[in-house]
Amino acid sequence: AQTVTQSQPEMSVQEAETVTLSCTYDTSESDYYLFWYKQPPSRQMILVIRQEAYKQQNATENRFSVNFQKAAKSFSLKISDSQLGDAAMYFCAYLSYNTDKLIFGTGTRLQVFP
Amino acid sequence: GAVVSQHPSWVICKSGTSVKIECRSLDFQATTMFWYRQFPKQSLMLMATSNEGSKATYEQGVEKDKFLINHASLTLSTLTVTSAHPEDSSFYICSARGGQGGSYEQYFGPGTRLTVT
């Protein structure tokens, strides 16, 4: 079974600085998707960025980018120019082609200080 | 596009009663809907997967007789918590697949907070 591990329960960053959230996963599959979701206090899950495993190029969405290392099974999220509105829980998630199930990590709470 | 709503956003019920939570895809047809449960300060755990017109597939450890799921149309799935008990208190989130993001992407509803007294 696949597992997703987020080893940082909490992280903090100063406004305008850069922060990297870690995520590792375990799988025997070769094809899958990886996601980062943001859950603000409203608890609405918001998709931040997605990565298809077959793509070598790291995904980027404005201030958000990932470092996808398939061999190492690592999928970290970098937030540049952090803003107060980035404060939230961030979940790394794995989607299996085979089981069609989304598996979430335990989350990292990000605090942004002015 | 790809908006998913849930109703109600919060509900309080007495122990032993049943409560129904609706999940609707507002601007797309959802071929598959998923129900998750999230305890405070914890991650989302998949409870079941439902396809329109078919019986839901439940995850191991989820009681199908307690958590009744009905996916009656391509825009509506319901979760009924039967004979609710305080331990069923949780945050329930649905997601739907079938929008513009592709065949794999899930769009999440805003969640429903259930409190059983």
C-alpha cells in the first residue's frame, strides 16, 4: 500500500521569504499523480499544484513550485515570496492510477509572520 | 468552474438520530464522488467511493450500514449517518471528479461539521 509522509508538523516563515515543505512517499507503482493541497481555517481544500509522475519537469504555479525526485520518492513544495494568506495546513497527496484513491499525508501547518 | 457544494455546512444532532449530508457538483457532471472524514488536527481519510448508479465502495473499517452513501445522479451524492453517536462527530468532506481538470482531478466541497450530542 502507498504511504505519504510529511515529517514537518509545523513550519514558519517570514513574509516575503521562501519556505520549503517536505513530502516523501512510498509506492511500487511507476505511474501516479502527486498533489499539494492547502487547507486554510475555513477548511476548504484548495489545490495548490499537481505533478504527473511521468513528467520530469517540475511543476510551477506562480509562487509555488515543486522539487520532484522520482527515484528518491520525494515531492517538496517551495513557496516563494510568502504572503500572510499562505498560512494554512498543507497536505501532500498521492493518487494511484491503479486504485484511484487519493492518499494524504499528515499535513504541515505553515505560519507566516509579518 | 468545477464547484462542489455541501449541505449543511454544520449540523448538531442527538445521539441515536440520523443525519443526511448532501454533496453537489454545481457546474459539471461528477462521474465519481468521494467521501472523506477528518478528525481535528488530522488528515483526510477516505471513507468510500461512489459512482453514479452503482453501490458505493467502502474502505476497510468503515461500516457501510452506518454510513449510507447514495449517488443518485451525476450531480448529487448523499451521506447518511445512521444512529449517530458522539464518536461520529467529525468533519466530513466530499469531493467530485469529472470536471475540467481531467479525468483524475478531484474537486472538494467545503465540508460539513457534524456534532452528535
